[in-house]
Amino acid sequence: MADTTSNTHQTGFGERVGFWSYFTGQGMAMSFLTGMLTTYLLMNGIAVTQVAFAMVAVKLWDVFSDTIFGIIFDRVHFRGGRSIPWLRIAMIVVPVMTVIVFSIPAFLSPGTKLLWFVLSYIFWDTAYTISDVPIYNLVTLMTSDTNERNGILAFARMAALVGVFISTMLATFMVSERGGFSFSQTALALATVMFILMLPVSFTAKERVHQVDANEKYSLREIWQYVKSNKYLQRYYLYYIISGVTWTSSAVDLFVSYYFFGSALVSTLTMIAMAIPMAILSPLMGIILKHVDKFRLFFWSAILLSVTTFMVYFGGTHSLMLYLILISLRSIPQGVVLTLNLTFTPDVVEYGKFSSGIDARGIAFAVQSFSGKLISLAQPLGLFVLGFFAWQPLQASSFAALEHEAVTQSATALSGLWVVSQLLPAIGAAVALIPLLGYQLRDKDVQLMADANAGKISHDEAVAKLSPRLLK
């Protein structure tokens, strides 16, 4: 069938499929790196605290790389389009750098291995940033219809989750004691799939919309002043950062599966146990929010997330079945939190404009982006804590090699492994609730502010109808 643009779409079907395919490949790259990197480094004979220090260094680069590339993206223009030339670079360098990160030569000394990791990760992160900024800009060049853009991006997020699922399942099996593949072999196989998935958009997408570059820029002083004046932006993102930085379980998930339940493949069961409730819940969220205030649902889910994580910590090691049941139970409030966690930024933007008259959504979304990068420090934090429990360095190319060599850890180290996996996230989720206690925005109030900001009602009319707690 010919690829034609329907009356309701400016984009063709092939364009949209290529766009979504790109997100699937990109999701595979990110999930493979974040899910496997800590395990890979710890199996390269490097001390856990050294890995942690190195990861802090590269994660700090990770925090600021988007800003640096944003400046380059605004100033460097290639022939052939605004975004597409960058994507043609990204589809090659992201898979290549993924392989290089996971190909540390075994004969190198621990210090040289660490240097290989730091340099290769910085290049990988730069490559990933090159893949990320242009693809989000591309959708604004493909269509000027905001509803069409929203629909394309909504499906793109689902496509990215498909990539995460595929990458996690395949990579876990391949490096497990059953699969027997090395990390570098696994990286090469997945990188090939990433390239194939990221390729089409560069040749199917059309930049049909003329884009006028926005010159809206903020100084550090202006950003700080806005954040300081918007109390709900502060309170929500304090929650987001505290809970995210302390969610250290992903750093050690494969080791938990291997040492507590006998196989690294158990982590795939864990993922399925988490995915099923989330898959059921996500499509129903729109209906639920018609009847329940968003923040109340989020807040009580955040409480339950902390409670159920404590339950996993105290009861999860008794049996695999109980562990999976508790993980499934926890995934229900976790699914709500993950679904809603970034939907509060538009709310605090409306509050900021209503209370100050300043529409600084660029600053608010910059805070969102910065916070999202900052929570990646959860991995090195988990390793720092694990280092206090006498974790012994490992030297193995895969879990099959680890099983063959019968490498064990002390009871103290395993206790630390479980603390990093469950107790630290539980405590962090509980502490993070404190700033939310002062978060007073509710759906009804946000709608009133939005109507006033849009000129549908006057500022005084909105104030008269706002909840009394907001006027204190």
C-alpha cells in the first residue's frame, strides 16, 4: 500500500513508523547501558568504591551534556535538514560506542580499565545526547499540528518501553549462566539491532515545517530566582530527586538475582512481575484521573511504594515466590508514581505564571531535565554503600564464568547487597515524602489558574474560587 498522508495527518504512516522505530532502538541503548554497566564493571576486577567514584565523574558529565549539545545544536547547521543530519550521525555512533563501552580488554590493569570506562562512557553519553535532542526537535519539523505531535510522541514513549523490555530480556538471558555470552558479544548483537531500528527515520522523515529558532535564554541568576520563587516547583522536585537518587536497586539487580535466588535470569521474572500490573494500570489512568485528584493519587501511591519496598526488604529473601509476589504488589503504586511523576511540571508552570506573572516554562522544564539527569547518581550511591560491606572484586566475562569459577561473597557483602537493593530505596521513598507534605496544588486549582493565565477568567475571579490553603 502506498504511503500517503491522510486528511488528518501531515505526516505519512512510514514517517511515523520510522520515528517510533528509532525510539525503540534508542530505548534499547539506554536500558542496556544503565541496566548492565554496573554489573559489567564489577565483574572486571575493579574495586566497588573505585567504580563508584568513576561513575560520579561520568554522571556529572551526563547532567550537563544536554545543555552543551543544546548550544551546539542551535549554532551548527548541516545541509540536508535541521535534525536529520544529526540523526544519521547518531544511528552509527550510538551502537558503536555501546560496543566500545562493553569491550574493556581483560589484560588491562584495573586503573586502565577504569580510564577506558570513563572515556568511553563520556563519548557514549555525547553520542546519546546527539541522538536525543534532534529526535524531539524533529517532530516539530514533521508536523505543525500539536495534536498530531502529541499522538506521535505518546506512541514514541511506548515504543521506547518496548525497546527497554526487549533489551533487558535479551541481555539478561545472554549474559546469564544459561546464555553464556560475554558482555561484549551481547553488546555487539544488541548494537546491530539498535542500528537497524534507528536507521529508517533518517530516510523516511520529512522536515516540512519551517522552524523559527527561539532565542529564549535564561541566565543562571534568572533560573535561580524563578526556582526560589516557585515553592511548588521546589517541593515536587525535591521529592523527585530524593526518591530517584536513593532508588539504588537497579545498580545491583542482576547480582541480587544471582546470589539470592540462584540465577541472573530471575531478574527477567522480576521485570515481568513488575510489567504486568503496570501494563494493566497505564491504559486506565486517564479514566481514573477523571474521578480522583491527581496529586492525592500520587501522594498515597508514593506512601504505598515506600511501605511495600520495606515489605520486600523484610520478607523478600524467604522464597522466590514470595519475592515475586511482593515485587508485583509493589509495582502497583510504583506504576502510578512512574506514570504521573513528570505530569506535575505543567502544573507548577501554571502556578508560577499565576503567582508571578512570569511564564518561564523553559526554566521549569530545564529543572525537570536536570533532575532527570541527577537521579542517575543512584548507581554510584548504591556502589558507595555496597563498598562499606566488604564486597569483593570479581573477574568474570559473564555469569556463566562466574558460576564456573564458583565465586562467592561473604554474608556481610550479601547483607549489603540486599540493603542497597531494598532498604535504601525504601528509606529514600519515605524521606522524599516530607517535601510533598507542603504541596498544596490540586487539579481544580490548577485549572482555575490555567483559565486565568489564558484570559478565560480574570485573576480576581480565580483567586475568589481557589482553595483557601493556597491563599495562606
